[in-house]
Amino acid sequence: MDLVISISSGICLLLGSFICVSGSIGLLRFPDFYTRMHATSVTETSGVALILIGLMILSPDLLVFAKLVMILLLGLLIGPTTGHVLAKAAYHNGLKPKLTKSGNEQSSVPSSERGGDISKS
Amino acid sequence: MIIAATLAIFCAMILAISRAFMGPTLYDRILAVNSLGTKTVLLIALLGFVMGRPEFLDIAIVYALINFISVIAVLRYSDSNQFKENSSENEPIGKER
Amino acid sequence: MFIGLANTWVAILLMMIGLYIVIAQGNLIKKIIGLTLFQTSVFIFYISMAKVEGGTAPIFSSDISIYSNPLPHALILTAIVVGISTTALALSLIVRIKEAYGTIEEEEIQGLDEEQD
Amino acid sequence: MLLKDLFAVTMLLSIYGLLSATFFVAMDAVDVAFTEASVGAGISTLLLLVVISVTGRRERRVRHKPYAALFVVILTSMLLVFGTSDMPYFGSADAPIHNHVAPRYLNDSMQEINVPNIVTAVLASYRAFDTFGEVVVIFTAGIGVLALMSVSSKALSKSQPLNRPRGLYEQHLVIRIVAKTLFPFIFLFALYVQFHGDFGPGGGFQAGVIFAAAFILYAMLFGLDAATKVIKPAVIELLAALGVLLYGSVGIVTLLNGGNFFDYDYLLADPIAGQHLGILIIELGVGITVTCVMIMICFGFSLRRRAYEQKVAIRPKEGAV
Amino acid sequence: MVSQLPVLQVILPLMAAPLCLLLKRSTLVWLFCLIVSFLSLLISILLVQQVSTSGPIDYAFGGWDVPWGIGYRIDQLNVLLLIVITAMSSVVLIAAKESIAREIDPEKHVYFYILYLLSLSGMLGIVATGDAFNIFVFLEITSLSVYALIAMGRHRRALWASYQYLIMGTIGATFILIGIGMMYQMTGTLNITDLSVRLAELPQKRTILTAFVFIIVGVCLKLALFPLHLWLPNAYTYAPSIVSAFLAATATKVAIYLLIRFTYSVFGPSLSFAAIPLQTLFMALGLVGIFVASVTAIYQTNVKKLFAYSSIAHIGYMILGFSTGTVAGLTATLLHVFNHALMKSALFLALAAVMLRIGSVQLSSMQGLGRQMPWTMAAIVLAGLSLIGVPLTVGFVSKWYLLVAIIEQGNWVVAGLILMGSLLAVIYVWRIVEVAYFKEPATAQKGDVLEGAAGGSTEAPLSFLIPIWLLVGANIYFGIDTRFSTQLAQSAAQSLFGVSP
């Protein structure tokens, strides 16, 4: 029984962490905001879920289990919501997706520079 | 296995931080901070198990909530006038003598 | 020697970055950010010294015998509250300064003051 | 910190808060991590954002006077390194701090106070006066912010004259529904943190911050007017004072019962029960004050910001978006 | 109840502050604050009596013995400071009502009084406590309330001054926090008495020395010792007049107290003075401070700023006495703490009266004021004489003690320099006298005068004259009958040398 528990939780944890890392690599390497967003939000939900399920299998008592369930629910609720809001806000404020290879990364028109490049000092 | 997962999450956090540093747009940073927050939640949950005292998951819950609230706040205030470039006022408003 | 004090020295490095920002930056908000950084690093310094090798969090449990030192934790809880209070007050001052002077750059404010003399 | 965009700097500060809180967890300081997470990553980011939305996000130009600053910093850091080179090593159990005062807290607090969370025991009983000072500090900050920021009701016309576009949130359905489902959960969780502080990480301060955060979330999503309708600012002020008074009155009662200030043994016939009651009440006082002061500060900032925007809008320069 | 006096001293104003919010009406709140302040004065008088008869009082919070809980320890040094703070606060508060009505918006009056009480209780807490970390907490209560109080000034520069003070003050407080952390790291205790015992027997000194330096620098930032004084002049000048009077009389005194407490009681003179050339350093800084600040004061056109610089100069005198490291020198310092509080509160209160009547404290707008406000200006002149150190005033007494202490050490040069510093004080006080008495009243009011304060400025109201003349009377009384003040200072100084190894 112990073996089953540790193997199943191990698989969950491993898968989850792999997904998380791959999502983060996507966050770092993808070319523009929307693709990065796609990378993180898709992987994050599943990664979080898997890791938390892995921990749930290990949890020693009911309280810990309940808390993990709560975190999972929060994650499932909050993650997509923030992703949705973020994408909408970015689009709303004139940040255009990078569609062609030649396109400028900050293709926004100067008047709506709200989300524009700032940090290149 | 937990330790491996912890390390993996740690790496993922480092990647997210570098994105937060690099920007380049505001939304990239918000995204990075948000993703970092989620990973911190996981890291804390995992750390509790690593240290053998998983009772402290409350902190992870708080993180998740705070993360949500701060993303909302960021977006709420990035909506404001002053975030636009040309509306920064140069003259005093209140005439305080 | 280097391993044993590495934690402290990282805290010192962070403190000094914070202090540098407070002194060198001309933007009032950045000064406050530097101050926060400085204070948080001091908290790290305190918390590092509370840790005991092999200890766990100071919450009593019948099957654990080594705990980390709870006193610095209690002190830092207080200090964090003090820090956020200072930040809140400083930020409200900044808003007022912005309203009264129209800028939050140290140099410009001083220029405006000298103009008035 | 070479970034000129204050917004980005704020984001990074929030990350710093998150990371240092994680570090505190790794250092066994769970209570501190709790607080730092909610303060460093939550409240202070929020306040900075509000202020930046008033003052503008960009630094004008980088102007350094680095030499004097560098001199001071290098001198200080040399002194610090010199001073710390004598210190006991990290984690060593025979350092003086682990052997002088702390052992009593660790060994005897279960008999003397019977609160499993030793940090709470130290905070609320052994060093209760420090915590009282802490509550007063936060109360001071709240009153200070009010004294600086309060806008007279005349100056702030109720109906918003400036024709603001309906912000992202007035029309955002998803987030409002999600937030609405979250509110009961957040309040429940805050109550849990408030009353579970004896047994796990948490306590009045953390619970207060969570309460306040929930309320601020409400104000952000449904507008300031709706939020001020739920709780009037005057009521919040009174409640903040009430929290401090509640805390202090525990001390007064112990005085009247013949003990020293904050000697909870004198609250009830049974000293242990007295300690429990005392800690419960003062944590409640802390919670109330912190909640109210945080809400007070955020409302103060937001109201000021609105008044400011109105003033800006009146000017002929391009006003509303 | 007598055994509870130490805690009541601090708790009374602390608990009264939130109660003010319930009262709402400005006049009521003022009356309430006044009563609270006088009650604290009463308590500190009782404490003085008790300490002088039965020695230091220990008080343990929560009934926990001291190294584990927080303890108060009231000895001869503390009571001196307690009585100065409560007395000054009470006297200044008498005049607060009229002055505040003039200078602060009505809806903020309640906040003003709350912050005032909080800063008062913070100072009392710093002085009374026997716990190093508790000092930090109460320091921050004082500082935060004082920042807000300063920022309530009418001029927009008040905001900037307050911000500068906030930055400097917070750096100072954080330095003190670092120092306390290092001490704690090496000893494992936070209680001052316990610290002094354990620090003395510690083999390694490096960390302790660093802690000492950090605490001293932090305290000196709060103290506005000469090179770190930049925040003070603006803060005092642009704060509301009442706040200036209160701060000038108390804030730096508390910092001096901390300096003495840390050097003598915590680290012990053997470590403080032997390891670093602190005495020489402080003597030099004190002297330079006296001269630079006095000369700068001469060139000021704003009288409040003039006296602010004079405050910095007088901090120099206090530091000089402190730097001798003898009982006589310390007595002189403590005596000057007492006496300087009397002079400066009288001066700033008189300036508050001037502000009330003519709406400005520019030197130019005070022309001919000697005839329009004879009582107020006479008070300024008398307190100014005291500032110079003319015989029969308190200023003379403390300078005399200082000179004696320094000459005892055979340091004739320094003694001569102190006398020269007093001559500079003559110049800046004379400038005011000249303008007020020997110039014709300005016919046209200046532009920077507040509206409604026009023309025929008359004598200040009684609510000002009573506290001002009370203070001036004290200036002269304690200048003639020096028994009370010198005895307090002397026993405090002796207790420090008696306690420390």
C-alpha cells in the first residue's frame, strides 16, 4: 500500500513539476505577450493541480488534505480568471499580438502607449 | 520525489523572475509576477512536506489570495489616467501658499 | 567561515542596496522602495539568527524537541508592522507633495523651494 | 534598480516580498512569512500602485549623486562585515540567543500559557506590551494618513463630474462573479486565521490584513461609493480606536484585579484560562484595529486620488480619456 | 496603586489618544488632552518623589520577570526626562487651542490632538522602558506621529520637511534596529540591565563595537547632531507653531537620553569610551556644531529657523558635557536638557503668539513688535537672554556647570570656545531685539502675511501669555534657585556612574 501511495504521488509530482518548468520556459522563451501567456496559463493550471494532487495523496491527516483541496480550488478558480482579465486588459489597452515575423514586438500605436515598452532605459 | 519537485519549482521560479526583470511590457511583468505567485504557493506547500510539518499550508492559501488581489489591483490602477505618458502634470494642483 | 556567515552577508548586501537607493535616488517613491528593501533585509538578518540546525517552526508538537528561536520572530512581526506603517505614511506624504509641488523629484522640489526664497 | 518605470519597480518589489516570505518559511518563521506575504506582497504593493497612479509612473530622469552615497554604503557595509565576522555561525545551536532567554519560552510556555504556537505566546503574553506598541503604531499611521489625506466632504462632490469611461471592471463580468464567490471564503478564512492563531501560524494582524484585503478587493471591483456604503469611513475610524481600546482595556482590567499590566493570570480564577482569554481578546483587538486602519488608509488614498483626478479634469488640458 | 505608577505614566496618554476620536468636538478634545497631560505631570512628580526616597522602581509587564518579559525601570535619569516631557507638554497644550484654531483646518483638530498625545506617550515610553526592543517600538510611535504633525503645517514646505525627516528618521531607527539585533545576537537578551551585565563579560568585542556604532549613529540621526542635523531646521520651521514648541522642548532631549542610556547603562563607559575615540569625536562635533549652527542662525531671516539652528548649537553644548565622561560633565548635560527645554519652549511659544497675531515669523514682519506685543516680545528677550547665558537665568547655570566640568579637565581652549559660542548667541538674539524694539512698525503688511491678521496687531491672548510667562518665570526661578534642577541632574549623573562598572 505504501508503495502504491509513494509511486502514485511521485508520478503526479514529477508530471506536475515537468509541466510547470516547461510552462516557465515558455514564459521566458516565447516571442510576445500572448504566446507567453498561453504558455503559462495552460500549463499552470494542470501543473498546480497535479502537484497538489500528489501532495494530497501524501497528506497525513484530514486538515492538511482539506487545506490542499482548498488551495487547489483557489488555483483552479483564480488562475484562469487572472489570465482572462490580463489578456483582456492587454488587448483593451492596445497591445497587439505579434502576427508576422517582421512585425515589431511593440506594434502598438504611440498614442496608446499604456502598455508599451518602458524599461528599455 | 518531493525534493525533486521542489527543485523543479524553484527553477521555474527563477525563469519567471528573469521574465519579470526583462519585461518588456507591463503585462509581461504582471504575468510573470502572477505565475511566480502561483509557483510560490506550490513551493510553500512542498516545503511544508519537505520539512515534515505540513500543517502550515495556511500560508500558501494566503499567497494564493494575495496574488489574486494584487493582480486585480495592478490591472485596476494600470487603467488610470496617470499611467499614460503625456498626462503627468507639471504644475502644483493644491495651492498651499 | 564563509558558509557559516553567508546568510548574514547576503542580508548585508541587500541592506546596502536598499540604503544606496534611499540615499542616491532622487525619486521620492524610489526612496521609499529602497527603505522597504532596507527594512526587509534587516528582517532577513533577524530571522536568520533565529534558525537552529535541525529545528522546526516554534509551534509546539509532542513529537518534536528542537525548535527555532521564537523571540526574533515575535520581534520581526512587530517590526514588519512598523515598516508598513512608515511606508503608508510616507506614501501619503508623497501624494501631498505631488499635489503641492507638481513633482516627486527631489531636485525639482528643492529647485522650487529655492525659487521661492 | 536601473529601471525608470516605477511600475516595474513595484512589481519587482512585490516579487521581493514573495521571495523573502518564502525564505522566512524555509527559516521556520511561519508567522513572519504569513505577515510578510500579506504585507510585503499585498498591502504595500497596493499602496504603491495607488500612489503611482496619482504621481505618474515614470521617473523624470536618472540623476545620481552616487559618490557620497557609495561612500556611506561602503563604509556601512565594511563595518557590518567587520561586526558580523565575530557572530555565531548560522544555525549553530550553542549561540547565546538559543541559550539565554528563549529556552524558557520553548520549555515552559506550555505550562505557563498553554498555547501551542510559541510565537503567539511570546507576542501576546510575554511581550504583550510590544504588541500593544505595534497596534498603537499602526493606529498612529492610520490617524497620520487621515490627517494628511482626508478630503473635506465639500471638496469631493458625490456625483463624479468627470466623465470617466467605464473602467475595465465596471464591465468585467467574469471577475466580478469569481470575486463574489470568493468573498465568503475569504472572510471565513480570515476568521479561521484570527482564532486559530494559538495553534498555527496566524493571529490578529494577519487576519486583519486578509479582512482588509477582501474589503479593498470589493472596493476595487464595485467602486468606492459602494464600499463606503457598506461601512462608513467614520465608523471605520471609531472601530480602529475601539480595537486599541479593547487591547488596552485588558491591561486595565488586570490592573484593577490587582495584577500588573497585561498579567492575564488575574483575568480569571484559573491562570491558564485567564491567559487564553487575554490572548483571545487582545488578538481580537489587533485584528479589528489592523482591518480598520488598512481600510482607512486605502480609502484615504483612493478618495484623495479621486479628488485629485477631479481637479485635473477641470483643467483645460486633456482631461478625461 | 502606587506600584503601578510607571505603567500609568505611559498608558494614560496612550489610551487617551483613541478616546479622543469619540469626543469629536475640538474644544472638548483639547480640554481632555490638557487634563490627561496634567495628570501625567502629576504622575511624574509622584515618581520623582518616590525615586528620590526609595531608589529605582522596577515594573514587570504581565508579571513576567525581566529578561523574559518587558520591564520598566525608573531611575533618577528617567524621572528627570519624564518630568521635563510631561511639564513641557502640559504647558504647551494650554496655548494649543488658539494656535491650532488659527493654523489647522477645523476638521483635522481631533487628529492633531490624537497625534500629539501619541507622540507624548511615545516619548514617555522610550524614556520609561527598560527593554531595548521596546525602545524601538516607542521610538516609531513618536516618530510617526511627529512626521504627521510636522506635515500638518500650512506651508507646502512642511510636507517636504516632514518627508526628509521621515527618511532620515527611518534610517536612524533601522540602524538602531540593526544594533539591537547584533546585541541580541551576542547576548540573547533584550533587557537593558541584563544586557549590560552580559555585554561586560563577553570575550569577543567586534560585534558589540559594531552594534554600538550603529546605535550611536542611529541615535545621532534622531538627535540632529551636527553633520546629521539637516532635517531639523526645516522641520521645526514649517511645523505648526505648537508642534515646534513641543518638539524643540522634548524631541532632542529624548535622543540625548537614549545616547546617555546606551553609552552608560548598556555598553558601559569602559567599552563606550575606551574602544573608540568617541570622546574626542563628540567634543569636536559638538564644538563645530555650536559654531556652524550659531553662525548659520545669524543669517536667518525666519525667526523660527533662527531658533531651530540655535537648537542645533545647544545640542552641541549638551554633547560637549557628555563627551567629558565625568560626573560633572554629565550633570551639566542633564541640567542643560532641563534648562534648554525651558528656554526653547518659551521662545517657540512666544513665536506661536507672534504667528497668531501677525501671521508670519519673518524677521522683517516683526518690526516694531516690541510696542504692539510688549509682553510677548519681553518674553522673547528674557528667554533669549537665557539662551545666551546671562546670569540669573537658567542658561547661565547650565553653562557655568559645563565650563566648570571642562575646566576641571584642564581643557581651557574648549572653555574659551564655549564662551565665544555664547557671543554668537548674543548676535542673533540682538538681531531680533533690534528689529522688534528699534525699528518702526511696518506700515504696509507684507504679502506673505495671512489674511485676516491685518494691521493693528495686539497683545497675544491670555491663553498664550500665561504659559509663556510661566516658562519665563521658570527660566528665572531655576536660574536663581537651582536646588531642584541641579539636584535632579546630579543624582541622575551619579546614579549612572554608580550603576555602571
